[in-house]
Amino acid sequence: MGDPAPLRYVFYIAATPEKVWEGFVSKESNRILFMGAELEAKWKAGGSMAWVGPGPDGKPTKYVHGEVLRYDAPKTLQYTFAIGQSETMSRVTVELVAETEATKVTVVHDQWSETDSAYASSADGWPRILSRLKTLIETGKTFKPH
């Protein structure tokens, strides 16, 4: 069996690339999207990034962590991705392209190891995250995840 297929999503958000970019990288929007988790990131190639929130014991824990591979605002964000304490990394690439009245958002989550347990939760999670982001940017509010 080979490595899992890349996850690929395309959304259109009625906003400028700059506003959509802010949705991906700002602490405020991430706090809303991820139920209070704090995005800690050094926005440059080689910089660390993590979504941190309270663990079962109440102490801060990393829900997702990785390293910034590319940061070209407001066009391309690329980073490695691992859930929890896992060191098995995959890669996320976010590309934004301005269209007439919207921004085309393409997310490709690839370079999966066949042993990466994050694949199934990511396949389920990305459509939810992108839908919540679209709603937040277009309306200023969003809905709770399932």
C-alpha cells in the first residue's frame, strides 16, 4: 500500500486575498475557528507554528504543530503539520488567487506517511475549517464545529 492521496480543497470566499490571508494567519480568527486555541507562529521560513489550548489536565498542550516552509503574503502559506505529540509530518499548502469578486482558496494537504493517523481526521476537518473560515470572513461570525 502506498502513501495516502493528497487532500485537495478549493473554496471561493467573497473577500480580497488580504482579508482571506488574515483569516488564515491572525490570532483572532484562529481563536474563533479553533474554539479558543491560540495560534503561536513565527511567520518566516523555518519558523515554528502551533495551535495551543488546554489539555485534559488543564495545562497548555499543542493540538497541531509544524514549521513554516513558505510565507508569501497574501499568496502562499506552506507548512509542515503534525497532530499532538506526533513527529510524523505531512505538508499543507494554502494558495490564494484574486478573482473578480472573490478569492480562490486552494488547500493541498500532502506528503502523508501511510502510518500517519492524522489523515482521516484531516480529511474530515479541512472542509469544516474552510467552511467556518468562509462564513467568518463573509459574515463576521461562524458556527460551532460538530
